[in-house]
Amino acid sequence: MSDDRDRGFTERVRRFFWFPRQAARGTAPIRPLAWCWLFGAVWGAGAAALGWSDGVDLMVVATVFALLDDVIKGVRHRWPAFAVGSLGGWAADRLVEGGVSASGDPGWAAYPGLAVGTLVAFAVFAAITRLPGPQRG
């Protein structure tokens, strides 16, 4: 393998974790995140209605992939937004599951917490990417 290929791979990995300072960083788009949440909520409800309790967990997978897609694109405050959004979604899921009486069906028992948790994760992620960036100059 040539040095040029090694450096290209290294630069791609470095860019994933540390965006160049001069690169433009936008905010996370709301509409695609909202559509992803709506699709996940409909998917989870359908999976729970069909008795496929593992299908409800795919709501979380879709959320993580949607957030990571924006992280890869390089939105403003991407890693803190991903971490705090994920933590907020997990906390909301735990709170809702603790407060809602459990159904006999495991899919329906997990659905309200996961639906609220994924919504909170998207909302917190989008809100953090809208915070002002560091002042340069």
C-alpha cells in the first residue's frame, strides 16, 4: 500500500472525529429528523400491533443512525449533541417506562418509552446544533 493511500485513510478517520476549523458547520435539519421519528413511531406501533416485540427496538436503531448521519455530515457541536441527545433519550425512556403501567404484551409495554425517548433524543440533538458556535477572530 502506498503512503498516499495511508494518508488518505488517516485523513478520513481524522475528519470523522475532528472537523477542520475552517470547515463550514451547519445545523441539523429538522424535517429529515422529524420524518425519521415519524417513520420509527409508525414502525414501532406496527411491530407492537403484530406482536413482534423486537421490532419496536428498531426505533432506537433508526434514531442512532439518523443522528450519526448528521454527525458524519459535520453539524455544529456534533459530538456533544450526539452524546447529550442520546443520554436525554435514554433518560426519557426510563422515566416513561417507570411511570406507565406495563401491558401484558412486551412490545406495547416498551413502545411509549421508546417513542418518547427517540423524540427527546432528536429534539435535544437539533437544539444543541443550533447553539452558537465559537467566536473566531
